[in-house]
Amino acid sequence: MSDFALFGSDSEDEDFSSAAPSAATLDLVAAAAAARARAPLPTPALSAPGAAAPGAAAPGAAAPAPARPPLPRGTLPAVFPEPPLFVGPLSLVTADASVGGGRGFSAMCDLPAGALLMREVAAVPWREEDAAETMAVRSLSQIRRMLAEGAVAVLEAMEGLHPVELGDIPRDGVERMRAALGGGLDDYQLRLWFAFACNAYDSGLYLWFSLFNHSESPNCVKFSPDPEKGIAWSEMRTVRAVAKGEPLTFSYINPREQSLERRRRYFLSQHYFDINDEINGRDLQTVKKFDRLPDGFTEELIDSFQDALDAFEEDFEDKVRGREGEEIVRTAKMLYAACEELVDKLEAAVEGGGGGGGVVLIRLKRLFVDIAAWLLAKEPVGDTAEEILCQFVGHSKTLLELQREYLGIDHVDVGRTCLDVAQGVSSLLSQKGGKLSGLGGFLSVVEASKFEDFCRKEHTRIKNSFA
């Protein structure tokens, strides 16, 4: 299950197991205005060429939005011994046979994007000595410690978590895990292990968050704690407008952007349900563009792309980000070239075969843009830097288009990419001035400036909605 860091790096929680603007630019701006009638986009104003500091307001930026009226506060039944730190406008539904455990949360009233629904501290935080272990081993170690230490209150509270009894898990799953964990566990201990398996995050086990259900089209996101800023709790917030009575859901899988078959395998093996019914009920065009395999791709081939992407992401986090030195730069350049090759191959298949593969392409482009940004911060000038900057701008633009369609225009990941685009275009304008000549996909300074201004305003709007 996943957590997300607000406008920061990717999730900290892992899986358990003078020409006229181009048509594309105008379409994106028009789509934003049409989809957001409640907050129309101001007419874009030209921003002066030159890089702006991260997060700084650009010339022509929209004025701060007026404060929203406070939302009502919900009350929850005593399902667990301790209530959450904060309960927002949600209700607990306890007789819904259509969802796992027959329960889940729904909206008390119409909600805007960014609405705070809940704050909770982990009931069972992970121990530092288990940090290098897999989630499965962490859970087993934690259960044994809790039993040895007599953590009665937490153990009793966990009785309300899914699975309430081992019979809620398919028999073959129970026996498979009993064998995989080395035996020696009685039914009570094994049920506790499944409670961790079905409900824990990389930041710990949360009781109330366990009652939020999964969706392939989620309207919420869970933010991770940030100990460096003194934030010990996790938050659940909406990522789009939600109607009164609508179920409040988020994605259990991290990263969310994985192929349909890989997501199916995860949920069948980890949570013992099939997401195909929900996928079949989604908009056909969305499924075709994002979840269908591109022409010429097999499941094995798209899996190989994702396996490589897993390795690239891990190498970037472990060997590059936050480090210094010439060897680190060389490693980053190797990752950049390897990731670029994957992006080009998948993009060529997508464009040549009439779509498909968009969900994996989002994740590939996100990593490519992150590596490019890191390299530009280390070596901001020179011919190589100019080439990387153009690639950064071009790929962050197409990433933004994909994310807006797949995640929605109010999602925090969209806000982050808007800032990437704005800063990249600003750097491009400051370096090239009036001689863009198609660099970054722009035909003129006017087009580039308008798009930069649009992206800065969108970033500010989205960030303010989560303030």
C-alpha cells in the first residue's frame, strides 16, 4: 500500500510483497478551463524570461485563492480504542456488501480537491532494527515482539482488521504463507500476519486507515509522515472533487502506475481479489490508452520494461539522489541513457500502434524527468546540459498531459509536474531567448511563455488546495 510525500519525491512507502501556440498547448489550456468551471483559469499573461526560484510566484501569476469555508467534522463509532487525531467530513459505512470487509468511508458532503479527511499516527510503527528487512519479515518480527511484550491493547485492536479470521483468506493462500513463513505459527499468529500483510504501509500499521477501500480510480491519496519536519502523523486527502455519499477510496498499490496484468497479480496474491470487474467498468478510451498493451508488446515484454524500471528507480534513490562526486554523476548519466532508451522504445510502440501502455509510460517519464533534473542541477551549462534541458522540457510536457488524463487535473502529482514544466521552460527561455526554433516542442517565445505561466498558475492552484 502506498503513501505519498506532498510535492516532494516519490512515495516513501513500498509495496508489501511569434507563431501561434501549438494545438496541443491550446487543447491543454482549454481542457483545464472546461473541466474546472468552478475556478476558471485566468487569461495567461506573459512571464518575463529567466528562471524563477522553486516555488516562487511568476509575473502574471494568479492571485491567492480566497479561503474556503470550513468543512464539517465527522464522528466515528468506537471501532478501535483510540480515535484518529483528526476526523474530517466522512462517515463510516458498515453494511456495504460490495466492498472488502463490508465497510468503508463515504463523503458527508460535497468535497473539493485537497480536503483533509483524516490524520492518524501509526498504531504499530516499524522498529529501526527492521529497516533493511522485507515487509513480510518486518511483520513477523513485530508480531513476535508484541506477543512477547504483552502489547494487549494493540493486539486487541488488531482483531478488528481484515482478515477478522483466517477463513476470510482463501485456503491455498493461508497454506502457502504458512509454509513460506517457515511454520511454527499458530492460527492466531498467522491471522495477525495477514492483518499486517493486508493493511500495513512502509511507515507502519494504521488502524483507521485500514478501513479505506481500494479503487482503480481513487479519489483520495495518503500522505506519509515527515519526521524531519516534526510531522509524526499520516494524512488522507481528496485528490479531486467528491460528491456527497460517494465512497472515499485510494490506491493500495505503489507505484500506482503499473501494467494492468501486474496490478492484477498483486491484488490476487496480496489482497485476494480481482480488479478486472472494476477495470471493465471504466471508460473504454481510458482503458485503451493506459491499460491495453501496445501493438507488438507481450505481457513478458512489458514486464521486462517494468523490471528494468524497478531497478533504475532503486539505483537512482540508493546511488544518486542526495549524493555528490564525479562517480555519482557518471552513474546518473548511465541511468539517464538507459531510461531514455526505454522511454523511446515504449513511446514509439504507443504512437505506432494506436495507443496502449500509457500507465507504464507515465512512470518511465517521471523517472526520466527526475534524473534529468538532477543532472541539470549538477551541470547546468554546456552543450550536453542544453540537450538534457530540451529533453527535460519535452518529456515533462508529455508527462503532464498523460497525468492530467489518468490522474485528473487536481492531483498532487500533476501539481509537481506543472512546476517541473514551468521551471524547465523558464530555463529554456533564459538560455535561448528569442531563438527557440522548436526546442522543447515550442515554436515561439510567446507559446513557451504562455505555457510556463499556465503551469505556474496550475501548480499554485493545486498546492493551495492542499494547504
